[in-house]
Amino acid sequence: MGKGISRRVLLGGLGAILAQPGLAKAPMRSPVPLRRPADFTARSTPSLQALIATAGLGGKFGCVVADARSGRVLETHNPLLQMPPASVSKAVTAAYALDMLGPDHVFTTRLVATGPVEAGRIQGDLVLVGGGDPMLDTNALADMAARLKAAGVIGVTGMFRVHAGALPYQRQIDPGQPDHLGYNPAIGGLNLNFNRVHFEWKPVEGKYTVAMDARSDRYRPEVRMAEMRVVDRDMPVYTYEQARDVDKWTVARTALGNGGSRWLPVRRPDLYAGEVFQVLAAAQGVRLPAPRVSRKTPVKGWVLAVQNSVPLSTITRLMLKHSNNLVAEVLGLTASQARGTQVTSLESSARSMSGWMKAEMAAKRPKLKDHSGLSDTSRLSASDMVAALVKTGAGSDLHGLMKEIPALDQNGDLIEGEAHQVRAKTGTLNFVSSLAGYVTTKGGRPLAFAIFTGDLERRAKIARADRERPPGARGWSRRARRVQHQLITRWAELHDV
């Protein structure tokens, strides 16, 4: 009986209907709806194959859905198909880091003096020692500079050095990407502002003024290790070269319009962090020479300031929400080191993570090349991804840290009110789309799912210079996302028992 309707009111209403002329006799059909057959939902729901065909994506498609508690597979399509997982890799990386490091792990950045402080001067060198913190920003360095001043330091007799040996240096995540993409920066033991520099341009009297800085909501320190020059040309929009540790950029004047800004990648993050700290220290009255790279390990001396990151649980949640590539690579590299792997590259670290998936997550054939999914050479099947999700478990830390995704119906419209709940990780490359995570049905049954699709032949034809926004990619991704939601809605309805 419906909520808010009493038995008296219901019977009274039926009596009034039957009292009307022409309805006094017993109806030919029962006024009470007949019970639907047990397979009504299955017969009225579009088939998996029909949904895939209607999407018109081309390429290849693989998916698996399973009961997240028992692991019993409920439906599949090409479950063993090996595909680029794109940013779904970050869900694996999050579970890997949490397992190897623990949710309370923090990254530490230190200021170390190699000699004592006398009359306000360090009798030796000052070393900015990175601990790999992927969340280090300009505000954090400014706070460290203030603590250095509070320790009574106004200068050094020796050098100002930066140490980034906590992680192996990687010039970029994926060499196949265009040079100017901010989501493809260098990786190292010192990572500032996700290893990106802010480029801003403004038209002034027919010309453009440009600024390169390490801005935050509190500071805008300009940098010299990244330079920008506006040139008269149509294409390419950007060019890049590195000369004497300086990132030298040019930009086409015709692409600048009425002004704007964007973040560009940094290739020498150790010197970038050092220069920014030098500027921030000067604002505190602490005069430091230009930074030099230190390769001595470990760095010994007097610790004058410490900056701890937020806990790993917070970092992973933010990484999964914003899909930050640098954070994923740092977490993966650090986890591989904790696992005892001799890490020399992203690929060697990702190989260790693949081994962990086999040993701990019931995966059969993972072949990952990085931790962020930016490389399209990684391979993972929907079957292996679902096995990992089931092993991790519904209600696990990973489940709670995943982003909540609105439930959509078969037409792609938001489902209002009571509906199934989705927590998952998306993944997008040009002509590659993936989605994996957990669905909780209206009845409370948890499901684990993975959907991998891609037109790799079409992707392979994209010129390197066009990989930021190739023609047709946006529409293809929109169709891929729609069929993903259609499948999730199908599963939530069919398996809500």
C-alpha cells in the first residue's frame, strides 16, 4: 500500500468509482495490476550487444560485471580483451599505494643546514631536500621560508642546493604527447605545483606582455628557468627547447587573441622549486644564492624546517577526483620502492605494480607501462580489473575514495530520487574510454564492473601535433560515455536482487 494512503480512504475511493453509471457491474479486467513475470525486467531491458551496436563506436569493446561480494560474474563481453585502461589505472595505483604505504603515510620536504647557524648565517650550505611530495605548492614553500626566518637565518656562507633524489627523475610521463601539455610534466623527488609553470599573456598597445610564474592563491613569484617569446607565425602554436637548464618556449601570436593563461609543463622541477624558494626566502629577508643540484645521498646536517604533506588517504581521494597524472606517478614510484623494487623508470615501477596485481589482486595478465594511464601502450582486461575490484572489496578504502558519479537512465538523463549509486574511475584518451568501479543497486547489492573500449587504429593515425584536440574525438568520447551509463543502468536493474 502506498505511503500516506490509509485503507479507509482507498476503499472509499474504489467504492465511489464502482457507484458511477456503467461501472456497477464487475469489471472485465482486474483493477489490481497483475504481477509481472520474473523475467519482465530482463525482457524489457535492451541487450548488452544491442547497446554496444547502437553506440557506433567502432574499434573494440570489453566489459565485465560481477557480484562484488562473491565475485560471481554476471555478464561479460570480450572479458579477456586487453585494452589501454587510460586513467582507470589510477584506481589500481591508489590501491597499490594504500597497500604498500598505508593510508596515514605522509611525504616530507626538509630544509637542512650542513653547518651550524652563527650570527644569522649558516656556516655551510642550505639544502632543500625533496621527499617526493606530489602536493607541494608555492604556499608550502612560502611557509618553509617563514620558518627558516623564524629560526634566525638571514643567509649562508656556502651554497643553496636542491636535492631531488628521493625518486628517479623522469623527463616526462609519455614522450608521445605534445611538448606543451601541462598534464605530461617531469617527475622527481621535488615536485612543485604539479611541475607546471603558469603562462599568462595580455595585449598591450598592439603587443603582448607575457609572464611566467609559480602562482598560488597567495603568491606570484616570477621564474627565470622558464621563458616565453611571442613570434609571428600561424603554426605550430608552441615550440619548446631546453638550453642550459632553461625551458625556452615560443608561442604563435595569432593564437593569443584577447589574452589568457594556461599551465605549461616543467622539465627541471628541482631547479624550479629551488628558484621559487629563493624568491620566497628573499621576501622574508633571507638571501640565498642561485640553486644548484645536489646529488649527495643522504643529506646530513641540522634540520631547520619540515613540511609534511596531507595523509595518503587524502592524496588518493584528490587524485581519483581530479585524475592528476603527476600524483599517480609519484604514488606508484613510491609504492614500488616500498615494495623493494629497484626503480629506474616509470615502466619498471609499473611492471612492479603489475606483479603486485597478480600476487595480491587475482589479476592474470596486467601489462601496465605507467601509473597514470597516460601511455596508450598499457594493457588491462575488464576481467582483471573486476577481479582486482572484487579482491579490494565493496566498502573498502578504495571504494570510499572513488568519485561518486551521478546515475543516468537509458536516455542519458539524470535519475531523480532513489536510484542506484555509482563510485568509479573514468579514463579518457583520444578514441579510448574506460570506466571501472562499484555500483550499489537500489536494493543494496554491490556490483563491481569494468568497461574498456577504444578505436586504436583511429588513434594511431593522429599526428603528434594534433593529440590535444583531434577531430572527432570529442563526439566519440560522448558516445562512449553514454553507452557506459546505459550498461550500468542495465546492470543495476537486472541484478537488483
